[in-house]
Amino acid sequence: MPQQHPFKRVRHTNIFVWCVAVVCTVLTILVIIGGIAVFIGYLIERPRVPFISITYTRLDVFNYDGAGILTAKLTIRMKWENDNARAHASFYNAGFLLSLHGLEIAQLVADSFEIPKNSSVEFDYSVESSPIPLDPEQMRQVDSSIKQDLVVFELKGKARTRWRVGIVGSVKFRLRLNCELRFILSNRNSTGSRCSSKTK
């Protein structure tokens, strides 16, 4: 009977498997180091998201006749603010819709622009509608507003912002506005309501 060898044959790991393992290990270490660097940069820089706010509104014209024709004119002041002490910010793709009881009054847009660090800029919009014929339901809603001596416009929209903060890198964010602009019809004054895209 032939004698069996007391040792079993050892299988060696393929060199390709070793290479893959080394590459994965290196990538994992790099990701961890990158994450730590970004976290430290965030703590040092403490970046803040730029924001938009409505700082002033005025109802210049609100005419509604018995035939159901409405005309309106508003002044809206919009403030764009960059609270970052070490980074410029840019705003782009900005568009907002002003409406009354679901009826589109006007669109507010802004071209792309930049704001220096720790600074802000204000734009005044003079928004005037063409004569708008109302359907019976819209006429009922406007009649109700007149009886209450209060009219409420809606301003909704969004913009994009981009800024670069130290080693954190370039950061993009979407800003949203969802405002109610309230006016007392008897004197056309705003009730003082303000709104902002800033997260509360």
C-alpha cells in the first residue's frame, strides 16, 4: 500500500485577489481621511446657507369693477444675503410666481449674480398686472376679500445658490420661498408679514 504524505497541499491566494484587497483598503483609508478633513473644515469655517427674504411690500393699486375685471400693482423688495465671512456666493435660476386666489398675476425673475462675503443686496420689483377677467368663483373670492378689508397674495418660487468654503469645497443648495403677502385694502398697507427661505 502506498504511503500517504502527512502534509496537505497549501493553496496560495491569487495575486489578483491580493491587489484588489490592497486597492480597496487604500480607497477606504482615503475616504475616511477625506471625510475627516471635510468635517474639520466644516467646524473651522462653519458655512452658512445664503438666503432670500421679503423685507418690504406695498399694494400700490387694487382695482376691481362690477364686470369682474381686476388690475393690481405691487412693490416687492427682495433681499439676497450671504452670511459667510470667508466665501462669495452666487445666485442663479431664480424665478417666483405672484398669484391671487390661484390666479397668476406676474412672474419675478433675476439674472445670475454674485454677492461678496458677509454681504447682501436688495432688489425692488414693481409688479403690475394687465386687466384680468375673473371667473364667477374668483369674483366671489375677491368680493369676500373686499368685505373683509383684507387681500392675500401668494409669492412662491425657488433659486439656486452656490458658494465655496475652504477645504469643504463648492456647495450648492436650492432655496425656496413660500410667502403670503397680506394687505389692508382700505389703506393699501401691508400687515407686516415677512418671510424668508432661511431654515428655521
